[in-house]
Amino acid sequence: MKSEKNKIRGAQFVIYSGLVLVSLASLFPFYWMFVMATNTNDAINQTPPAMVPGGNLVSNFEAVLNSIPFFGAMLNSFIVASSITLGVLILCSLAGFAFAKFEFPGRTLLFVFILGTMMIPPQLGLIPQYFIITELGWLSDLRAVIVPGLMNAFGIFWMRQYIASAVPDDIIEAARIDGCSNFRIYWNVIVPIVLPAFATLGIIVFMAIWGDYLWPLVVLQDQSMHTIQVALRSLMDDRVRDFGMILSGTFWATVPLIVVFLLFNRLFIKSITDGAVKS
Amino acid sequence: MAEPKHDYPNDTNIDEKDQKPSKQPGSDTPKKRNFTQRQRNIASGYLFISPFYLLFAVFGVFPILFSFYLAFFRWDGLGPMEFVGFNNFAIIFNDPLFWKSIYNTIIIGIMGTAPQLIVAILIAFALNSALIRMKSIFRLAIFLPYVTSIVAVAIVFSVIFSNQDSGLVNSVIVFFGGDPVTWTRSEWGTKFAISAMVFWRWVGYNTIIYLAGMQSIPNDLYEAAKMDGATIRQQIQYITIPMLKPFILFTVFTATIGALQIFAEPHIFQGRGGRPEGISVVLYLYRDAFNSNAFGTASATAIVLFFIIIIFSTMNMYVTNRIGQPAKRKKVKA
């Protein structure tokens, strides 16, 4: 009896110490980021480097503002990510509604086609896409990122599955008898029902677009049009790197995400797992 | 993935309801109305799905076909295109740096993802244990790196793995009496640093997915195994892993595709031009196209990458699919 208890204690100790270790490893780079963001470059470059926060929080961030249009880049990222998210939610729920509830010739084939496009790596069309954007005159224009971002095969798949299972046909029938057009049914019946799916898909899309790097790097060449990811990278360009400044920019670009995540962490984690597991 | 056909019964239901009144004799008005309703549904159906196909025609189909076309031409993006046959492929296949980029991508892919998925299963198993509390706090801490953007991760790790003696990892090495490493210029240093970035950002994401999978495994299985005296290792091997297979397949698939498309990490860690120690296939393609204006060879690289992705994801799915099977058989024997 006692040895059984000791065994459980031992297992608990091993599991707890493992988890604490892993959590510290997860959190340490955030702490490190903050330490660097508040120290002078000299303090960072001494051996051993500074390990506690210093007093340069403000001056390091001022250096960031002198180097890149930080707030402009954050705003660009926000405009891009929120317009794509909004657009994707509407377009994908419309298409998902059609695939789930309307009967039209070629429906299965068209749906399978959409699933098939998910298998194509985005780099395959990268170069011609760049020239299309050039032809459209959208280089260094946020539309270059927003418009292609609106096509989202996963979103259509996701919304179709959700609508097929969450929206009973009777409701649609009832609305039809009340004289609703198909679009009215979408707007007044479908959208309110699929709001939870909007939250999930919205988080997934927003996160993906916010972190996107290669495509914005290719098409947003003017510094004033950079998204925050592209702008952060350009902090690394100086020959003599000011680590305090670089990590200050990175830190302040990361803080808003962490705050939003901590506020909505359950919804966040649930969205990410649902998005992965149910597909 | 659910079969698209799965929900058809629902839809035929609609039609039956639509059509039933129309079959009744003497009810002309509903017949007419239902007929147009059906047509209206067809029209709405096409209308509602059309934005995707329009966008995909312009930003999907056309660029992909054009990539295949461009791979056979020499083009600097401005002048006339010159047909060169398979020459672009010959050029990249004769370029040692191209092979180096494939080698790097695969090595970094293995170093960054294989240990990560194993560790993620272990963490998920610990988080799923009935013996511990404060699970949500651990879960939060472990998931937090995923919220950071890849660029931010790459920058932070570039500083952690800085070449200077005072870099964080170098200070630790020096403290233990080793020699500092020139991380961005050493073959394995670069690969290790980049793999560390991938590992740190994704391990929590995969943990959360495995955890969701483990929570769907009925507890009775573990109870029964414990009664039969199974150790924790045996429980993981014979219950957790086989039951988790769909989740493992998903993570292996996404990790494989992600690893083969790696770009931001080497691009940031070694500077814009990249260096041979860390250059990835996508970075090779990007350099060719946007630094050297060699759009023909870059397109050839894109096509090779496409096939590499198909081959590796099929292969990894095949191998992963087999992992659970012998374990299951053994379980039956035992």
C-alpha cells in the first residue's frame, strides 16, 4: 500500500518536473526578449550577457521608431489580416452554404476540386503571381496581399462541414415559405447559426495571415507598405546589429498577440485543435 | 476527411419536399413556384461558390500553368522570353547549391520535426495524466510560442544563437569550458539553430493536437492495461500511439509540408542572400527569381519542389501509416 503511494508520488514528481522544465523552455525566449529589449547594446554584448531587465525600454523602442515605420507596419498588418479574415468568412460561408444545402450540377466534382487545391504548395505559382500583381499595378499595394488571400479552400471545406451538420433543412424550408430569397436565408438564418465556426475559422485565418512572410516580402516592396513581419526583418539589415533595438521591435510586435491570446486562450486553443482535428 | 457525399440524404430531402407538392394534380401555382425555386437554387449555388473559382482562375490555375511554361524559357522578367527546352532543369541540376538546398531542407526538416513530434507526444501524455493539476497553466505556457510569428521566432533565436562570444548559447558553452561557435557560418551550427526555431515554435501546437487526440481515448483501455501490469512505456506504445494514429498522420503531414517549404528561418538567420550552410529550396528559388532575375530557372525549381513535396508527403504518410500496425499486432499477441 505504502509503496504504491510512493510510486505515485515518484511519478507525480517526474511528470511535474518534466512539465515545469518544458514550460520554462517555452517561456524563456519571451523573458529573454524582454531582457534584451530593455538593455543597452553594451550590456547585451558583455560576457556573460545581461540576464535581468535594464532601464532602456523606452530608448530602445525609440530606436525602432527611427529605423522602421513600426506603427504603420502594424497597421498594414492589421488591415491586411482583418480584411482577409472578414472576406474569407463571408466568401467561405456562402460557398459552404451552397455546397451543403443546394443541389446543382457538378457539385461533388467542384467540391473535390477545392479539396484538391489544398494539396498544391503555394510556391508553385509564386513567380507568375508576382507578375500578375505587377500587371495589375498592385506592387507595394495592400491589395496584392488581400485579394489573393481571399481564396481559402480550407475555409470552404470547414464551413461546408459545419453548415451541413449544424443547420437543419427545416429552418431553410421555413424561411423559404416566409418568402426569403436565398441570400436572405444566408444572411438571416445561416450566419447567426455559424457564428461559432466564424470564431474558429477567423482565428485560424487571422493568425496565418498575420504571420505570413514570403508573399508580403515579394510584393510589398516600399517600406511604407511593409507588414510588420517584413518590417521586423529589415531591423536585421544593419551591419552592426543593435540587439536591444531589434528585440525591442520584436517584443512590441509580439505583445499584442500575447495579450489577445491570454484573453481568449480557451477559444484560441480550441480553434486551433478543431481546425486541425476535424479536417 | 468526411466524404462529400455524406450529407446528400439531407439534400435529397429538400428536393423531395420541393417536388412532392408539384406532383399533386391540379396544383399549378406551386408547381411553377417550385420549378423556379429549383432553378433559383442552382443559380444561387453557382453564384455563391463563384468567387473562389474566379480568384483561383486568376491567382491559382493561371500561375501554376504559367510556372510549367516558364520553366522551359529563359526570362529576366523584362526582355523577350527565349525557349530553352530542358536547359533550366539542366542548369539547376548541375548547380551544387541546388543540391545543397535540397540536402539542407531535408536535414533541417528531420532535425526540426522528428524530435519535436516525439517530445510533443510525451508532453501530451504528461498533460493527460490524471496525476497532475494546473494542467491549463502548463498547456498555456507550452502553447504560447505558437502565438509568436515565425519571423519573431527567427529573430529571437538569431540573437540567442549569435556568433559573438557573448551570445546566449555561446556564453553557456564558454561557461562549461567549450569554444564559442560561429553559428551562422557553421554547417551544423546553422542547422541546429534553425531546427531549434522550428522545434520551439511548433512543439506546443503538436502537443495540443495530440492532447485532443488522447482525450478521445477511453480511459477503460488504460485501466485494463494497468490491471494487466503494463508499464507507462507499454501504455504509450500499445494504447496511446495506435489510438492516436489519425492525429499523428495529420501532424506528420503538416510538418512534412511545412518543413519542405521552410523559408523565413534561414532567410532571417543568415541574412537576405542566404548562405550554403542553411539555404533551403524555397530560399534558393527566391534568390534565383528576386535577386538574380532568373525567372526560368526559378520556375524549374518550383516544379522540382512540387514533386519533392508530393514524393515526401506520400512517403511519410506511408511510413507513418505502418508505424501503428506492428504495434497493434503485438498487442493482439500479448
